[in-house]
Amino acid sequence: MSGEEGPKPSVTVTVVAGGATPVRTIRIPYPVPGRVGIFGGLLTLALLILSWGYFAVRASRVAGLEEEIAEFQGQEERIEALAQSLVEVELAYARIRSLFGADALPAAEDLWLPPAIGRTSRAQQPAEPDLPTAWPLTQGGYVTQDQLPSTRGGHPGIDIATPSGSYIRASASGVVAEAGEDEVYGYFLVLDHGTGYRTRYAHASMLLVAEGARVRRNEVIALSGSTGQSTAPHLHFEILQEGTPVDPLSLVVWP
């Protein structure tokens, strides 16, 4: 008997692995001759499913790793920006230290602290006559105003910008001739050095020696501040010779 044969029966299997893996369609004709054919077809199908599943898992892990790498790169950029900011801060701090001479501290043997509270330096041996040539601070500072003669508006000393609370020290050995508070100078001290020279230290935040006390060269006598007629922390320092102002920078050694 002749005639066209119809389509052979088959089994169609659609595999969906998920993720970015494309959908797979497998068409298996049947009946497959023999049991070997059936087993081989099922084994092939199982292997295909497992392989697509494996690649789907790998694809999802790659996507996760890419996200982690992007996050790490963002963190690295933030760390680099932070490191650059720290470098800029350190440079700014170094400029400030250089401005105020914080690196120019005197040696320990050149720095004298005032007597302990409750003791007086009146009983010390009289200081030898001394010229005021020592810098009146334990740090360099920055001269913001020079000494000007009275004919040029008058400024009998120099102004040295320095942080509040800095150590003010005696420019030479001598006796505290004046110690008190003034409307213009704020808290101030005047030392008599016994050579016709006197020095004045003004705008202090605290005085550490009293009138009549004897002090030694480089002894800490007060703490800097901004008292009296002052707009910012600084030390006003004068040198008087027989009552006449002398330019301090002509005598003292600026560190």
C-alpha cells in the first residue's frame, strides 16, 4: 500500500537554565531502536541540562564578581582622595609650624621655669647685669609690627604673633620692676636688667612672676595671650635704654 507518510512521532524537550543562558529546545524522535538508544538519549539530555546549569551558575558568579570589583575600585578612589587630603593637611600644618617657629625650641639647659608656687625668687642671689639679647619666646613666632619712632606714629616695640598660652621668657637676667594689668597692654611685665636696659612684655594671658622677683635669662615669666588692646594672640615686646625705646631686632637674636 503506497502513500505519503505522516510526520514521525517525537518528543520535544525545552531546557530553561535561567540567567543569560538562552533557552534550548531538543527534539528526540521515537521510538528509538533498542534500550541503548533510549538510555543514550536520556544521558545526553541529562548532560546537556547539567552543563547549561553549570554555565548559568558561573555566569551569575561572574556578574557578582564584577559588582565587587566595581565596589573595590570605588573604595580605592576614596582612599586615594583621603590620602591626598591628609598630605595637604600635613603640608598646611608644616607651614603653620614654620610660621610660628614651632621647630625652633630652645635646648633644655637654655630654658628656666619659674619657682614653684609658694616659693619666692626674692631670696635668690642678685642677677648679674645682663644685656637683653635672648628671644622672648620659646618659639620663633612671626613679627607682625616693627618698632616705630614716635615721629612715625609711635610703636615702642615689636609685635610677635604666637599662639595663646606660649611661654614668654626673660630676654636677660634682671628684677621684675613692674607686674600688673593695663588698659592698653593688658597683663604685662617690666624687667630691669641693671645695665640701663629694661624690657616690657605685654598682652599676656597669665603672669608667672611677681614684682620684685629676680629672674634669670630665658626663665619663663608669663604666658602669651590677647589681653588689653589686642585683636589676636601676640606678644608686645619692648627694649628701653635709659627710658628710650630701642629697636628690639637690633639686639635680640631671632631664632
